[in-house]
Amino acid sequence: MGNFFEHCLHRKGWSIIDKQRLPNKCVICIAPHTSNWDFVWGLLYKHATHLKASFLMKKEWFRFPLGLIMRKLGGIPVNREKKNSLTDIIAEEFNKHDIFRLGITPEGTRKATKQWKLGFYFIALKAKVPIVLAKIDYRKKEIGCQEFFIPSGNVEEDIVKIKNFYRDVIGKKIANFAI
């Protein structure tokens, strides 16, 4: 058994299923996202694997004093009301760092949604970094980074391939995740 965080995951029946080491720069597509518990399991996973990665979260979570904690955990606040090119801003961050991994939930919400937000895809495309497909599967109690995906620029075709990876993955709230 590894560290405290890995022990916590294993005690609750979870397995870490990483297939390979992550590149220094990548967008991590994390799905499904149907519950606040996804954040808890994701943080345990991040610390169990010593993963240096950031994540986007709505700015309301970054008010004092919680904001200090969120930033320490790797959080980057997002102002969803401000009209700016978040894709361009985040893609530029990849050029500023030797190591920059960004976890994004493509559903953009914990509620049921038919349409994924494609920012994760366009950030990876613009930054010229791979997309790592990561899952939190509540049925199998498996969490981890599984496959690398290089965006081709053919959005429709690539998104179908990415969604196919998640076809059999079950979120905590089953009704809130549909491909």
C-alpha cells in the first residue's frame, strides 16, 4: 500500500487504473461528472498518484478563505459571466510552464446534459497538447487516466471517438450522464 491518500481510496473499494505516465503538458478530460463526490475522489487520486495538475472551477468557489485552499489544490477560477477567450488564455498558460496539466470535466455541470462543452478540446488543439482520457467509474470503483488522444482538428469525428471511450462508464448519479 502506498501513501495515506491511496489507502483512503482502497479502503472505500476504489482502484487506481492508470495505464501510463502522463506527459508534462496535457488536457485531462475527466468524466463522468455527476456529483460533488467526483471532486473528492479526484483529489484523493491526485494526491495518491502525486499528480501535479490544475483544474478550472467557477470563481464563486475562490472567495476567502476557501479560495486559498482551492488555489493550493490547483484550482484556477473562471468567471463565466465575463466574455473573454478562456480557450486562448488557458492555451497560452501551456507556453508559460514546463509542466502544466489541466483537468476539465467536459459536461461543465453535474446535471444531466446532452451537449458537452468543447473548451477542453479546443484548448488542447490550440496548445498542441494531447488529451488524456480519465474516468471515475462508480460501478467498477475505478479511477484513473487511461488513454491519450491527439486532437486532429476534426471536432465532430474526434468528439465521437472521445465519447465512445466513456460509453460504459457509470457516474455516481447514473441519470446525469449520457453519451
